[in-house]
Amino acid sequence: MDRAQGLRDIITLFDLNRHPFYVEWRNGSLPVERLASYAAGFDGFVAAVADGWEAAGRPDYAADERSHHELWRGFRAAVNAPGEVDSPQTRTLTLVAGSLFQSAPEAIGALFAFEAQQPATSRSKLDGLKEHYDVGQAGQEYFRVHADDWTEARHLEDLMRELPEPEFQRARSACALLAAALWSGLDGVYYS
């Protein structure tokens, strides 16, 4: 089996676009207060993505992700996100990501769990924002930049192919861990 497909099979178990939080967001039935909690709660994770790209040996992608974190802050401001939302699940997501983003194999797998979903989730969230929420361009920009952009996922597939088998197994485990943590992070915002 193709390595990337094997990881996609794991990710399918945690398809974020099927989570009720994203379903309601897309449909416009999610209260804006929940968007604000999400924006604040996931901020630490969004900031950490740059560290993952550094560990994967791509400082150019890391620099892009740092600028994307600034776009995330535009989303936070547009939904009037509080300074901190400290749910156990979003705190765990940030800690898991921080741990996995320390070495190349784990960073590659964990980033793939996120980047392989981000184009589709960003498209869904952007469409939901445009149709149902008054957040302006600044509130939409993070999602506009990531909607339908598969570049990072493809690059991670290339990096996976180069990993020796024991390192690929570490990447595979990291993918599963981060995919589950992302889903749980949404649970923490949705069910709080």
C-alpha cells in the first residue's frame, strides 16, 4: 500500500469535516460564540505548525506558517475571541503537537494529519463564513489562503517516501495521534 494512502486511511477515521462542529459551521447553525472559543482554543496549535515544518527541515514553509498565524489572529479578532480558552482538549492538542513537532519523522506524520485535511476543511469553513457569518475579509483570509491548496500535503507525501521504514512507522503513529487530538480539540470546543 502507498504510504500516503495508509495515512489517509487513518485520517479518514477522524475526518474533521464530519465533526458536528464543522458541520454546523458550514450550515450556519453554530453560534458565533463557539467560533470565538474555537479561534482562541486552537491558536496555540496554529502557532505550533511552524515548529513542525522546522523539524521537517522546511524553514521556508515554517516562515509561511508564521505569517499564516497572523492571518489566524485576524480571524480571532473578527469573531471577538477571548484571550484564552483553556479546555483540556485544546490544551492537549497543543501539547501533543508540540511534542510531535520535535523530530522529523513525527513532524512529517503529524503535519500530514493536519495538512491533508486543511484544504477541504478550509474550503468548508470559508464557504460557511461567507454565507452565514459577518466576519469581513480579515476573518476569512486564513481560510481563503488554505482552501484548496494541496501543496503542503503533496510535499509531505514526498518526504514520507524518503523515510526509512522504522522512521515511517514513527510518522504513522504521529499521524494517528495528531488526527485524534484534532478531533478531540473540536470536541472540547463543541461540547463545552
